[in-house]
Amino acid sequence: MLTVANLVVDRPPHRFHYDFVVPTGGALIIKGPSGEGKSTLLDALGGFLTIAAGEVTWDGQSLVDLQPEQRPMTTLFQSHNLFDHLTVARNVALALPQLPLSERVAALEALGVSEQQDQYPANLSGGQRQRVGLITALLRPEPVVLLDEPFRELDPATRFQTISWVIEQVTARNKTLLLVSHNADDDALIQSQMTDVRETLVRLNDHASTATANTAQN
Amino acid sequence: MISLRQLAWLSALIVPVSVAQTLTVYTYDSFVSEWGPGPQLETLFEAQCDCDLNFVGSADGVAMLNRLRLEGKKTQADVLLGLDNLILEQAKREQLVQPHGVDTSAVSAHLEWTDAEFVPFDYGYFAWVYDTTRITTPATSFESLIASDARIIYQDPRTSTPGFGLMVWINQLYPDSANHIWKGLAPLTETVSQGWWEGYSLFLNGGADYVLSYTTSPAYHILAESDQRYAAAPFSAGHIAQIEVAAISAQSQQPALASQFLSFLISPEAQAVIPTTNWMLPVIDGVALDPAFDGAAPERTLTVDPLQVLNEKTNWIRAWRSAVAQ
Amino acid sequence: MAFSRRAVIPWLTLLPAVLASTIAVWGLLSARRESFDLGFFTDPYFVSTLTFSLKQAALSCVLALLLALPVARALTFMPQLFGRRWFMTLTALAFVMPSFVLITGLMILLGANGWLNFGDPRPWSLFGLQGILLAHVYLNMPLAVRVLYQALQSVPQDSWRLSQQHRLTGWQRWSHIEWPAIKPHVGLLAAFIFVLCFNSFAVVLTLGGGPKSTTLELAIYQALKYDFNLSEALLLSVVQAVIAGSVLLAAGYSGKSSLFRIAVQHRPTGLAVSVANALGHRLVYAVAWVFLLLPIVAVMIKALSHGTQLQGIPLLAATGQSLLIAVSAALVAVPLGWLMLWPARHFQGTHARIALWAEWLALHHMVIPTLVIGVGWFAFWVSRIDINRASIPLLVMLNALVLVPFVVLQLKPLLVLWDQQHRRLLGNWRPNLWHRFFIEWTFIVPTLKPLFALALVLALGDVPLFALFGQSDQPTLTWYIYRLAGSYRLDQAAQAALMLLLLSSLLIYWMEPRHANRR
């Protein structure tokens, strides 16, 4: 269970407060106007920002003093999720060293990017890059996955398939998912396919972001 | 099958181990250039000593001295060739040399040579050399040189024996007003070169009207180039002599061989080479000299006290430096 | 990477540089015979040396900038100029050209019997402030041209179009568009050129002409070599280091802009240029071509003219010696520079001030006079090992230390940007050490090749260290030229200079990327 208690993060001139709980294996959709603290939350949880006050715990263990490498999180950022000077195959191999080659290839095939294996990220479309990024994020061993607008660049043709695959992986591997949303349709899709999806709204000058439990069953 | 290692050991036994002795002589660059005395002396000496003569050049005599001080006890030098009478006291004080044990009775009497550590091998007199086609009335003193507004080249007293000699000369003639002379010369100075040859070659290329050199320099042009246009300007107040010397380095591992070399330097065959390669006067009697050398001894010469030079040189250099820097 | 403030390991990479400086200072302090005489600072010799150093550096800097600006503007406004790419290569060559090649060329052209020296009755004197300024302008103006040109190229095309639409006059366009584009770079550029001229050695040594044209660096050399006065040398070097360091600091140097960016992009402004202006630009361009090309041509002609005896063995030996030392030094300097950036990069995101200190430590050899390190080392090692045998390793190490700041300057902006972009990704993927190295290595390899070439070219031009350590019977090319030019054997000097020039040109060619970066 991921607990975020009275977390205060300073991003001058703003100060953000977060407070919510996500059960293990559950999901949290983070909504809100752009530029108002959603990515900041993910960065803070990932350990890439210093925290002003508050507490973050996972399974009872405090994460606040840990470096990013020591935290049980994997993040998919809005950009720079791959090394531009290495091929897709090489990127995936570096991201997922614990996975055998066959599984990596299977994942690439599942998302329709296996033909781009030997290309460089710059030669891929935005959607293809994002799909590869998702693979690197979801197949890692860390139990908590933080996704920052992960479906934004997906082509309409592959959107449904990709999101389904994500949900499949999350459920199968019992990941705890935190997702910054940009599209209500995607949220609906997620909520329809997963149990225990919560929502939180992050807004400036809003002191407490509330987590509303949404227990829609699929 | 013999292994590579065994082969190496074997070859070391088969190849004769004896290597000729090497005598390392520190000297100044123009001595060992192809037109200097070095090559001929090397051939002559190697024939009699069954050894290998190795010359190591520095920019000029004083530069060589500086190098020795920096090298200290680790120096490889056996013989120091190219210091002069004005700075040998310094070498002695810094214990850079050892007694030579050479019989110097052959040295010309008028040089009155009694030094136990240094052996002279040539000498000359400092003078300003000029191009007679450019200057019709040469200066006869430092004052008239300054007044003539000519372009001059001289050498840095900190690196070069002629430069050092010039400094001593000026301080001898003007013990209380040397600064005044230096300041007067400053605007005339085209350049102050590091070594003798650099300044001289610039002069030959038309870079200046006068260059500080020796009374024997014109002889080179007359004999080697059949060119009569260069002459040395005689100063009525007198010139000072430079006696170039050689000595055995205090760190030498082969003092006997070095001593043999020094003896060789004042032998008739070596002395016969000197005048037309180093363009200086020989230190022993009986060496045949071309008439071109006739004007090499000036009318008036000044004596210099080497100990005074040793004691005052730092002040003199500082004074020169300050005077010409402004 | 962990960002703990207490991390010690990254600082270890700076150890070689710090150790080197320590050895130098220790050597100097222990070997000196005279005590420190602070009265030296009132000696007119010191005062005039200091004044002259500052004066020639300031004048060189101002002249280089003023002369570079019209050339940069000509390049910007006239995209149809003939041979632009070659001109850019020429500027690169002129900037990294070993000083002695230029000096030889200048002596051939403007020396006492020089081809262009028409002074009558007396020839114009190359020696003195005028010669020094001429050489410095030649060596530094090309860098200024490149930087200013690059600055002007960064102006977005819309701005040019707008200026045309609003019918801005030339002066208005200058003050509203051109000057603002140039301004951020001028400070650092000027500071850099100033320091290069301030520390200049070979030029002042050969063209200075005497005590009234002595700079601090030359005075240090003379104090060491002529007087063996180590205390004076130390005092002088403190002054030199303080001034050079302050100038760089005052210019706000924090490593932000990369002056040496090797590739230069071409983007036409799309502006129409009046006939008169076009003529002016073409004239400036032509003059710049001639100015930069003349010494090179002079060297070539002199070297290859019949009547010059071919050098053969001594020249090849000197070339071999130069290459041996330069290649070894570059091979050491490039990885060392890369490693030495580690602490600065490590603290960049989190503790900026510590990062700045780390960067300064990596760069500090740029302000310490090379000679001081050299003599300090000489004094330290002379009693401990046989200097004559060890001269090559010592030269290699010292040259490497001198090269490291250039490597650091080149690599830092690239790596810092890369860190910013990928720091989080690395924190995410947590690669092991080997993978981490692999990721960075593959990123940096394309840059290493031109960097190595740059280091090599700079190392070939070394003079001061060889002046101290070198065996004069096994000279490097630059030393060989120095001795020949010094004794007016200009045709032979020209041959050696030509060899050096060929080597430098080859390296420049290797350095300029001929294809677009795949990044």
C-alpha cells in the first residue's frame, strides 16, 4: 500500500499538497488542469525532487530519504524515456536486463513495434516511441509504476490494444499504478477493466487533493 | 627449440660487450654547428682517444651554466666548454668544476694564465660590428653610438656571454652612470637576442646597423665570403677581452679522458682549427694567422677583475633590466 | 547515480591534477635559494612587465574582436560568398595553428629582408609590440569570427524578416537584432582571448625583441632559465595566475557556453543586401582570406622553392618526436578530462556551488602558467630520477595536464546537457556499472574523435615545456623551427613549419564533421 501523507512539495512560486492512499495492486488516476502539479507529484514520488514536508510510505517503509534508485518505483516520463543514440532493441535490453530475450521480443511484438527494433528512437513515430517506453516501464521488477500521460501520443489504431496490454501487465504482475491522465476516455477504459481504481484531482491552491474511491467492477 | 629468452641471453654473450667510452661535452650551439669548430675537433680528437665525443648544445654560454645549475649532481656533462673569463668565477663558486691537471705553459704569455680549473681555448675582444656600406663614420664610444641614432642588436646578458660581456664593458667604462648608457641605448635597440648567432644573423639580414660581436668577426666575412664590408668599430676608451675557457665538470666520471681533451684543445692542431671556424684568436703562440685577423687586437684594452664581476653581476643585471624595461 | 553530498569517490578523479600542481609548488619551494623578496613588486622591471602584459593582451583582444566583427557580418549577410566552407576550415586552422608556423611565415613576409617589408631606409621592425599584436590577431581573430558568426546565425529568421518589413535602418538592425545576439557571448569571448594572449609565450619569445616587451610568462621563463631564480618565478606566477583567473571569473565564466563548438551551421538571413554593402562585405571577406592565407603561402613557397636544401633525416626525426609526445599526451588527456568531469557532473543538479568548485579544479591548469608546473616538476624530480632519460614521459604527462582543461571545456556542456536529459532515466533503469559505462561511452564516442584531434593539434604546438625539459639534440618540430628561425635559417625553418602545417591541417580536416550528426 502506498501512503502519501500531507506531502508538501515546493515548486516556486507554487506549493503543492498531496494526501492519498493507494492499495497494493490498485490504481490511482491523477487528474487536473495542466501545469498544476501532476508531474510534480510523480517526480516527488520517484525521488527526483526534494520534499519540503510530509511522508511517503510503501508497505510501511518510509521512502522520503531514499534516492531514486532505491525506491520501489519505475517512472514513464513525458519525454526522454529512451536513449537516442542507442537502438530500440538495445534500449529495451538495458531497461530490462532481468528479462530473457524471448520475453522482450514478445512484448515488442505484442505492441507492434518489433519491426523497429534496430531503429533509433529519432526514427520512430511518437506513438511507437511511447509504446516502447511503456514496455520498459511496465516490465521492470519495481512494484509501483508511475505513468505521466502515457497514452497521449498513441495512434488511434493502436490505442485500445496498447491500453489493454498495459492493464493486462499491471494486473498480472500485481503492480500498483499511478497514472496522470489527459483524456477522459482513457480513464473510462481503465476504470472499466480494472478493479479498485481511484481518482484524485490535483489543483493549485487546493490544499487537500481528495481521493475518491471508485469501486467500479468490470 | 631455443626459447626467446634463451636467445636473448645468448645474443648478449655473442655480441661484443665493449663499447667505446663517451665523453660528453656541454657547449654552445654555434660551436657545434656545421661551420663551427665542433665537427673538425671531434674528428681530430676521436682519432687520438679511441672514444666517442658527444656534444650537447645550449643557446649560449650562460645558458649552459644555468642548465648545469638546474641539473645539479645529476648532470651528464664531462667537459664544460664555452664559459668565459667573466663568468668562470661563478662556476667555481657553485662548485661545478674540478682541477684539470693540464700543463698550460703553452698558453701565450700575455694572457697570464694561471687558473687550475679552467683552460682557455680562444679569445677575442668585444666590439660593435657594422656594415661599412651603411655607416661611413662608425661610433668611437658609447656616447657617440647613442648620439648616432643607429639601430643596434645585442644579446641578453642573462643568457649570452657576449651580452654579459657588453654589460661588464659598460660597467667598466661607466661605473657610476651605467644606467644612463643603457637608457640611451634602449631606443636604438632593434632586439635583444638570446644567443650570439640569432642576433648576428638578424644583423646580416639587414636587421640593424650595429651588432655586438667580436673584433674577429669581420675576418669571417673577408675569408669565407670574400666580403670586405663588415668592420669592427674601435672605441677610444678601450675594449675588454673575452677568453673562452673549458673545464672538467665536477660530476664527471672520466676526469682523465676529460683532461686529455682539454690538453688537446690547446694543442697546435686544435688551435689551428679555431681561427677559421670559431673566428676567435688562438691562445698559443705560433699559429699561422691570415692577415685578415690583423685588426683583431684593439689599441686599448681594459682589464677586468673577475671577482668584482662575480660580486656585482646581480646588481648590474637588475640595473640593466630596470633601465631598459621602461 | 547517488547524489549524496558526502560522496568522495568522484573527487578522486581530480587527484592527478591536484597532485601535479602540488608537486610543482613543492618543487619550487624546496629548490629555491633566495628568499621571497616582496620588494620585487616595486622594481620598475616588474611594473613594466606587468603593464606590458596587460597592455598587449588587451590590445590584442580588442583588435581581434573589432576585426572579426565585419568578417562575421559579411558571412552572415552574404550567403553566396565563394568558398565559405573552406574559409571556415581556414579559420579553424588559423586558430589552432602552432605559433611557430605563423612566426616563421611572418618572418618570411615582414622580417628584415621580408617579401612585404618595404620600409625605407629602414625596414619595418617586426620585433616589439607591433609584431606581437599582429601575431595575436592572426591567431585569435578566427576564433572570434567563428563565435560571432555562430551568434549571428542563432538569430531566428523571423527576426530578419521583421526587420525588413519594418524597414529598419542598418544602425537599428544592428542595435536591435545583431548586437543583442552577440552580446551574451562577447564577454566570455573577450575574456578567453585576453587570457590566451596574456599567457602567450612563443610569440613574445620570438617577436618581443627585448626586455621592454616582456610579458609575465616570458619573465617567468627568464627567471627560471636565465637566473635560476625560483622565488622570483613563483612570485611572477602567482600574479599571472591571479590575473588570468580573475579575468575569467569576472567574465562570468561558469562553463555555460561552449566556445569551441566545432561544427558551424549555415543559415541564410534571406535579407536583400544593397550593392554598396555587398561590395563592402565582399571586400572584407577577400581581405580576411588574404590575411589568413599569406603566412601559410609564404611558408609553403619558402619551403619548396628550389635552392632550399631538403632536410630529410633531422626533419623526420623531429616530426617523429613531436608525434610521439603529442599522441601520447592526447591519449592521456582525453580520458582524463572525461573522468575529471565526474565530480562536477555529479553535483550539477543538486549542489551547484560544489559543482562549480569541482569544475574549477578540473580547469585550474588553464590559469597556472605552464612553465611554472614544468619547472616545479623539474626541480622536484631532478634529484630523484635521471631527468634526461625520463624527459619523454615527463613531457607527455605535463602536456596532458595542459590539454585537460581544453578537453573539459569541450565535453562539459555536452555531458551536462545529456545528464539533465537522462539523469532521471538512469535513476529509473538503474543500470549496473558496466551498462552505465556502455551507455555513456556509445554516446560520447562520436565526440571523442574530433576531440582527440583537437588535443593532438594543440599538443603539437607545445613550446614552453620543451624549452625546459627537451633534449636539444632530439627536438620536437616546434623546437626545431624555433632554433632555425632564431638563427635566420628561414628556408629550413619553413620546411619544418610546412610539415607542422600539414599535420595540423590533416587533423583539422579530421575534426570538422563532414556529415550531419545523427543526433
